[in-house]
Amino acid sequence: MQREGIVEWFKEDEGYGRLLLDGEDGNPVFVHFSSILPDKIRFPNGYRYLKKGQKVLFDLVENPGLGDQERVAQNVYITSD
């Protein structure tokens, strides 16, 4: 099921960050750069990253028992910068 979110922060040098599910505080979702879908216009060199405040669509995967990474984003698509 695709969900909407906003990038709360992303550490470009480490390749991971956190999204706010439906833009709400208290609903963090872990995101890894490998889950960001390729885009030849945004990522002409192939390196994928997110910027704070971007709106995204993604598949939400629940992984109970993984602490901070209980909820993970996959197939992340940027909808607006």
C-alpha cells in the first residue's frame, strides 16, 4: 500500500534518513538510499538522496522488533521538491 510522507531528515553522506508518515510527527519511517527509485532527471549521476521537506510516496513495510527501524520505506518516489 502506497503512503505519503515528508522527509524529516536525510544524511546524504551515510545514505539513510527518516520520513514522517503522512507528514505527522510521531510517525517516523526509516528510509535507506537503496529504497529511493532511480530518476534520470533528479539523479543524473545515479547517486540517490533526499532533501528535508520533500514530499514522497512509498510502500510502508512493518518489521516489528527492530527498534528504530520498525517501519521502513521501500520504492520511494519523490513527488515534489
